[in-house]
Amino acid sequence: MSTEIVMPNLGFDVQQARLIEWLKQPGDPIQKGEVIAVVESDKANVELESIAGGVVLEQLVAAGVEVPVGAVLARVGPAGEPTQANRAAAVAASALAIERPAPVESSPIARKLAADHGIDLATVAGSGPRGRVTKEDVEAAIAQSASGAPTGGTGVRALPKVRQAARSAGVKLANITPTGRKGEVTMTDLRAQMQPAEAAPAVEAEAAPAGGQAIPLSRIRQVIGKRLGESKREAPHFYVTGEFDLEAALGRLKAMPAPQPGINDLIQYVAVQALRRAPALNATFQHDTLYRFDAINLAIAVARDEGLITPVLHGAERFSLAGLAQESRKLIERARANKLQPDDLQGGTFTISNLGVIRQVDQFVAIINPPQVAILAVGAVKQRPVVIDGGLHIRHTVHVTLSGDHRAVDGLDLGLFMAAFQAELDNVR
């Protein structure tokens, strides 16, 4: 029995995706878990794994086509199993053999005249022997059509194959502007009516300002703008900022065995531990309902040429500092190599955006990644003057800013997270 390979759910509010490339062709053997295709979501290219083994029986979507989530892309099963196309052809052939109407008896002149004027002979009453359609019968039908009187035909000139195709597609020939030499609707006219988006001329781009260059936005960049714009408009953002002393934590990192976690790994680990103390921020807000989670699915903002992407490290609370560092690096490498799986883009409950690699960025605020209720923005770690017990010291510190959705959380929730963040920094092990 065959198994359907469908377009997966690629994240919050993703309704459709584009099939970029087939890596397996019909007839190719395939193992369960082997990559069969690459699909493009609103966020990134994703490798689609087969959920069954066997051979690729058929592909139902061509590369480059955008389809809704849940659409069947291909079927995998035992070699020799009938495909959907074969079954459909067999059913159609059987029905045609049973239901094909008897051919209309007509003279050669009548057939030619009917074809030239788009008249369906099956709708013309024959006056000849045994109901044979004559030239005069067709001329009468043409005259009726020209006068606007009802006839068995449509009153529109078109070849029988065009009429048949129009009936199959549910398209009315009368709604199509003909371009044929004799005013008939051609197959090209029909295709243009069926695919208006492809037939429509491209809209001329707006002229760039003097000295400027128009750069089309990528699909990912457009989606980022749309979603974050909606987040900023719909979610009442508010912010708290703090400066945190990393000196003791960095000393503990240096004492750890190789490969030592980095500062980014440290920030991620401490944020996860702080969320365990301040669980109100490990949540999503959808359709006026707040959902809180026990598992911390940490979304990590990764910058790429195509735009920002936030792959998700599921169950981040399960890992030690060293373990989280290892898993995070693997996830980031997959994101930059376009080798993410569908699960890598789903289910985030809290996001970290770290611009600390740019030393000039002391601090910034980040827009909440919907439907989450908070996001942490991390600046550069630098040596800064710090007052301790009345004395001035030079310590490594970092500024972090926490953005909250005031529909779902309050200032106290963000304050508790910030307090827990410093407490966890002081106890890193």
C-alpha cells in the first residue's frame, strides 16, 4: 500500500510553501527518513524526509510550484503498485468505452461548416434521412447563433477540442476574448483564462529615486516584514533593560574542558534556567488565549543573507551548559547550510536575538516573534566600569533588553526574569 508524502506544517501561520527541488525521481528506491525533496517555507529551505520506504511511485507536484500545507506531493510504496494517474486513466477509459455517444451522422460539408463556425453537431437537429445533419441544418444553426436566438451551441466559435477542454475546466467560452483569425476562441485563449496570474503582464516596478537602485525584496524578507509589522501593531510591546556582570561566569567557562562553551552558549543556557524560574515568559498568545509550556523550546535568531531565521532547539531545559552548546551549534550550522527539518521551525516558546558579535552594539530592543510573548535582545560583552562595595572595578558586562507583550505578561514577570538571569549567571557550573 502506498504512503502519501505531504507538504508539512512549517511553522506558525505558514499556509503554503514552494517545492524547490526533487531529490528522488519516480522509480528511485528510497529509505524511510531519506530526503526526498527540498521545500521553501516563508522562513527557509527545508529538507523533506520520506515517512516510508520503497520506491517513489509518482510525483504529483512539479518543482517550483507553491502548494498549501497538507497537499500531497508524492507517493511512496512497493514497486509495481498502480499510481493515481494510472488508476484515473483506467477509470476514464472504462467510462469512455461505456458512455461514448454514437457519432453524429452528417455530410462532409456539414462537418466542415460546423467546425469552421464552432457548432457542436451533437446539438443540431438533422433533417436528412435517419436524422443525418445536412449543410442546410448547420447553416440554420449558424443563422440562429448570429441572431442571438438559442441554439444547441454556445454561439462562440471554437474547435471541438477547445470546447471539450473548457467544459472539463468549467470555463464558459462566452467569457473569453477570442484571438483566432476567424474570431474563434483558441486553446491559448482558454489557457490564458484558466491561468490569469501567469498570463497577466508584469507590473512595471516603481521608478527608483534619483541615484537609487531598486532591489526586490526576497520572499523571506517580505514575510519578516509582514509578521513583525503585525507583531508591532497588535502586541503592545514594553521593555526592561539590565546590565549583567559576567566576570565570575566567564572564569568558570575557562575552567571547563574543551571544547569550551562560548559566551553565546552561556547566554542561552542562563536564559533557559531563568525561564524555569520565571515560567510566565515561556508562553504563546494566540486567538486571545495564553498558553504556557513546561518544555522550553528556545528559538535562536540566526542572520543569513536571505534574512533572519529562528530555528528552534526543542526541550532546551534538558541540557547541561556543554550539551546545550553542542546542540545549539548543530542547529545553527543546519540553518546556515539550508538543511533544516520541518520540526526545526516549529513550536518556539521564547526567542533570543544576540548582536553581541558586533562590538559597537551595546544594547538594542527586539520585536517579539509571534505568537511568543517575549524576546531577549543581547548586546556586546565588554569590559566596563562597575561599582562593587563602593569601589570601582573593571568587569566584563553585557546589556540585555527583554521585550514583553503586555496583553499576556506584566512588568513584574519581566523583572522576575531579569533577577533570575543574574542569579543563574552567579551559579553557572
